[in-house]
Amino acid sequence: MKKDSKNLHELIDAGLSLIPIKEGEKIPHPSCLDSNKKHNLLYTQSTREELDHWINSGVTSWAIAGGKVSGNLVTLDFDEKNYPGLYELWYAKLSDDQKRIVDSCYKNSTRNKGTHLRYRTETPQPSIKLASKINLKK
């Protein structure tokens, strides 16, 4: 996720924990790691001050931590790199009532042409993998 600093501050103000990531990769940027090469941004919310430090360090890509640290944020990740149209196929199978709920969620496209659907729950939810790529060998 690339955003200018104003939009990033708005995300922090909305109670979301941002994690700086290396450009083009899904790994934490070195600027957020401690001396043990670890970070706690999945458990402790990032601050405006940290955000400004990371921006000044040249970070340009960001992830949003899910779970309790971001107000019980849940993200459904439809990876369409190998399955184009997966989100639309899933959405078409929903009832009208379910579609109204889904339509009220925040939806964005990913850099790999996938879809993220985000919502918050009243209670923390475990992170679980709901599906994975199937390798069919003939």
C-alpha cells in the first residue's frame, strides 16, 4: 500500500497499526526492526512519531496489521494472481442480505490484482487461512 503521509496519518488516527514493508516484498522494512531484528507491530499499535520516522527513512510501502492491535480488524484476502475473478465468483454466490453486509465493508485492490475486504468485529478473531492454492497434477 503506497499512500502519502496525510493519508497514512489518517489510518493511524483511525486506530489501524501500520507496518512499514520493503518495497515489492511482504517483509518488514529494516527501519522498524529492533537490535534483535524483530518488531512488535502486531501487538503494539504504531504511532504518528514512528510513522514520521519511517517516512523520513525512505519507507514507501505499508501493510496494515490485523487483529486486536487494529481494533479487531479482519481482512479477507482474495489472491487472484493464480485465480482471476475469484472475488467476483465468491460475491456472486452470496445472498442479497450478505451482499449488503459485504458492500458496507472497505474493499481495495492489491498490487497482484487481488482484492482485500476489510471489516472490524466486536471481539478479536483468530487469523486463519481459509483456502490455499491447489496443485493439480495430471
